[in-house]
Amino acid sequence: MKLNLKIWRQKDARSKGEMKDYPINGIEGDMSFLEMLDVLNEELINKGEEPVQFDHDCREGICGSCSLQINGEPHGPDRLVTTCQLHMRKFNDGDTIVIEPFRATAFPVIKDLVIDRSAFDRIQQVGGYISVNTSGNTVDANATPIEKEKADDSFYAATCIGCGACVAACKNASAMLFTSAKVSQFALLPQGRVEATERVQSMVRQMDLEGFGNCTNTGACEVECPKGISLENIARMNREYLSAKLKG
Amino acid sequence: MSGLIKSSIARKVVMALSGLFLVFFLAQHFTINVTSVLAPDTFNEWSHFMGYNGLVQFILQPILIAGVIVHFVMGIVLEIQNNRARAIKYKKYSGGANASWMSRNMIITGLVVLAFLGLHFYDFWVHEMDYKYITANPEDPTRYLEETVHKFEPVWRTVLYVIAFVLLALHLWHGFASSFQSMGVNNKYTPAIQTFTKIYAIAIPAGFIFIALYHHFNPITQ
Ligand code: HEM
Ligand code: SF4
Ligand code: FES
């Protein structure tokens, strides 16, 4: 396959950056999108040019490191996959592919396609935990019976890998889907109820502080989320937040 | 309380509550307007009641105006903040791949409706204020239908009404159901809410358009 890549190049966080054209040859349909970029980088290194920087780690859809806005969509045109799981057979010979970093004021570009997603870490840090006594008398989690449906919903929320595609897709760069997944994961379980009131308020406060936009319920996040995190989580977070505020 | 408005979720709830209030008001406004076609005497009677009832004029009307102001001011604030949240734009952004046009362009449809509300205010509210308090005409419980029908004589005004209501339909198509999500309602009733939203978003604006066209094509000639 022959492709024409248009890739965002940016020297460092302070430089301006621009789109650059990279024609590429010999791409196989079975390659992943990241493997295609590996081929490009090998060529660039052989030519003595600076390779394109991009984030990746597990390359099997579980770590959430890979990102990339591909032809205007986070993780590309395929659904329920991360960029590392996206196959080149989703593209046609001769296609032009535009590759940009996820854009949000809260996700500044570090270099080329690499962005700083530590805003998500800070949202997690202010509430993504439960307090349990670990001084030797730890209670077995299964000692507390939990309805299957709730356990399932909590588990689904917990499958969020923190990739940031929801923010990247949203026209408002809102982090509501991510934050609501993190809130829901705990809010649905009795172990998480203890700090529920504080948690939702802290996490929403941090989310706003980081400079993410306001949700307008377009639903783009749910469509683009590689883990299929549902908008129901956002409604749940809104409920949790309102009842926390009304309780005072 | 001010702390509440500082949060993004609270701003959404303000948007949702003011929007739902306007949705409710719109249905009430439509009920009165449709009598101008179906039962002219009732239209005069109700219009007169609305125009001279103290509760309507001095309590409900200010609440309505406040509701509109809160809604569009908050809408503009949200839009500015959301723009800032992505200071550097994408070169290529496929918004249509994952969200509807209606949901992505609430500010555009909203601002067109706002511009229309300006005209509407000039046409009816300013006129009423002049009639009642400045020129200080005597009460005339039968004048409303004729005044209304006259308004729709010019083609330009009728066309503007039609355009505004088409955009209002697009605004409501997303907005009505969206307000439930904003308030945390997403459950087994959500599909029903979405269906009702679609019916409402088409039926009510279509009704207003019908009334405007009806009066345009059936002028009162004396
Ligand atoms: C009679 C007129 C109007 C009605 C019935 C109405 C109704 C609604 C409703 C129900 C929502 C959904 C709220 C939510 O998503 O939680 C909404 C959202 C919105 N409205 Fe209006 N609206 C009207 C006029 C306006 C005007 C004049 C503007 C002017 C700027 C405006 C701007 C917006 C914006 C920007 C949103 C998006 C907010 C969001 O989705 O979160 N609307 N409207
Ligand atoms: S909600 Fe989905 S899109 Fe957002 S960070 Fe989690 S996994 Fe990624
Ligand atoms: S590299 Fe880990 S999810 Fe893609």
C-alpha cells in the first residue's frame, strides 16, 4: 500500500509546530497503525532525519498510552479500538492520512504527537481510591455481597484506560466521560460509597481546574471511546454531584 | 450557591433547567397562538387576559424574560469556555463522524433564535408597551387577532418566522432530551424521552410555521 501521510511535527512544547508530508510505500494491511509509523521512523532514521515521536506501550489496547487524531477522529475510523489495534487494512492504497496529536488546552503537546495527559492523573489522585484498613485485618472484598448488575456496571466503568480519546473527540474538549467512569467505578460499589460525596466533588473540581470544557451531551466521546464507556456514567456523575451539593 | 455555578456540572444544570422552562413556555405559547386559527374569539379573550392580568404581566413575564436571559447568557459563557478548552484547533476534525449536526451547533441555532426573539419582542412586546403605557390607549379586548394577522402581511416577516422556527426545531431536537442527561436522568425512560423530544421538536415549530403561513395567506381585508 502507498500512502501520503500528513503528520504534525513540533520540536518541543514551546515551538509552534506544523503539518509535514511524508509519502510512504510498502505498507501491509495486516500492520497496525503504530507499525506503519515504525516503518516510517526507520526510513527517517536511515535518512538521518528526526523520527516522529508518538506514545505507545502495551500495543494491545490495555495501557491507554497510544493516542493520535487520525483523519479527524481519535484512534482513527475504526470503533472500539485503540490506535495500536487499528489495522492498516482500514485504509486504501493512495489514501492521504492526517495524523495530529489529541488537542486540548489541558493536554499540551510535548513533542510531535506526544501529549502530556497528567491532568488525568491529577483527577484520579484527588478521588480515585477507597480507604481501607490494611493493617492486617483487611476484609475480603467478597465478604460484602454486591448485586450482579451493579458489579458489572462498575466493572465496565473500570475498563476505562485513560487514553483521552473522549476529550480529543469532544468539540468542547470535555473530560466528563473519563471523570464519570472513574467516579462511577467506585460510586456503584458499597466500598466506594464511604467517600462518594467527597470524591465526586473533588474530581469534578479538579477536572474544571485543569481547563477541560463543559459537556454539551453531543455523545462524541461514547462513540470514539475504545472501551465503549457509556454516557450513562456521565448522567450518574451528574446525579452524584447534584446530590452531594444538595446535601451541602 | 455561587460556588455551585462555578462548576461545569452546575452550569449544565442551569442550562437544562432554563431550557426546559422555555420548552414548557413554548408549548403554552403555542396553545394560545393556535386559537388564532381555530377560534379567533378565544384568541382575543386569552390574549387580553395575558396582556392585562397582573400575575402574568408583573410576575410570570419577568420570570420568562429572566429565564431567556439566563439561558442565552449561560449558553454564550459555555461556548467561550469550550473554545478556550481547545485553544489550538485540529487541522482536520471529523465532527460529523461521531455526533449530530444539531448537537454540535447549539450556539448557532440558539443565536438565530435569539435574533428572532429580538424581532419578536419588537413586534409584540414593544408594541404592547406602547399601546398600554405610552400612547395609553383604552383597553380593547377584540384588537389582538387583527393586529396579529396584520403582522404577517409582509413576506419578509413571514419568511423570517419560518426560518427561525426551523432553527428552533434543530435546537430542540438535541436540547430537549439533552437537558435530561444534564440533570442526571439516563435510565429506562430515556428512549421514550428521546422519542418525545423528536415529536415535540418537529410538531411545535411546525405548528408555529403553519400559523404564520395561515395568517400570511389569509389576510384580513376590510
Ligand atoms: C425559546 C427558545 C429556546 C428554547 C426552548 C431552548 C431550549 C434549550 C434546551 C432544552 C437546551 C438543552 C439544555 C441541556 O443540554 O442541558 C438548550 C441548550 C442550549 N441553548 Fe437553548 N433554547 C432556546 C433559546 C436559546 C437561545 C436564544 C440561545 C442563544 C444563545 C440558546 C443557546 C443554547 C445553547 C448554546 C445550548 C447548548 C448547551 C448544551 O447543550 O449544553 N438557546 N436550549
Ligand atoms: S472514557 Fe474511554 S475514551 Fe475516555 S479516557 Fe477512558 S477509555 Fe479513553
Ligand atoms: S499502546 Fe497500550 S493501548 Fe495502545
